[in-house]
Amino acid sequence: MTTPSRMPEPYGHGSGANLADILERVLDKGIVIAGDIRINLLDIELLTIKLRLIVASVDKAKEMGIDWWETDPALSSRARRDELTRENAELRERLARLEELEPSRAQEKEAP
């Protein structure tokens, strides 16, 4: 005697949404998952973990005002260049100030 298979039926062409459709909807609208984990022992809080997850397309994230990856040097070559340019300008300014001080120090040494 054979038993019927308990495997779910695969999605056909006319049936529910497939993974690509679901992913497109999530990225288009965005989804936020938030939660807190707290570990207490005798009413003493030992650990709190706050989890926040936002899944959205880049365009939707920018629309929501989220664009931190554009200014993070670890993630953006433009941010790395901007950071190097800023650092270079600061170093040039410090060098110019030191060079301005150097002639006055030389004059101090010459005077008896």
C-alpha cells in the first residue's frame, strides 16, 4: 500500500505571488522590523539589545532620508576621496602655520 506524498504543491504560473513579486513589493514600499531584547535578573536589567531592520530599495531609503552609506568611507569611494581631501587640506593648513612660525624662531635665535 502506498501513502500519498505530503510535499507541498509547487507554485504554478497562475497561482500566488512568487518570490520576485514579493521582493519587488518589499523593496518598493519598504519594510521595518523593530524589536527589543531585555535580559533581567531579579528586576535588574543586565542586557538590552535594540534591533532595527529596514529593508527597502536605495531610492526608497533616500526618499525616507536614509543615506548614511554615501558618507561612510568604508562603503563609498567618493566619501573616501572627500575624507582624504579634507585631511589633506587640514595638513596643508597646519604646515602653513608652522612655516609662518619658523622665521620668527630663526630671528629669536639670532638676537643676543
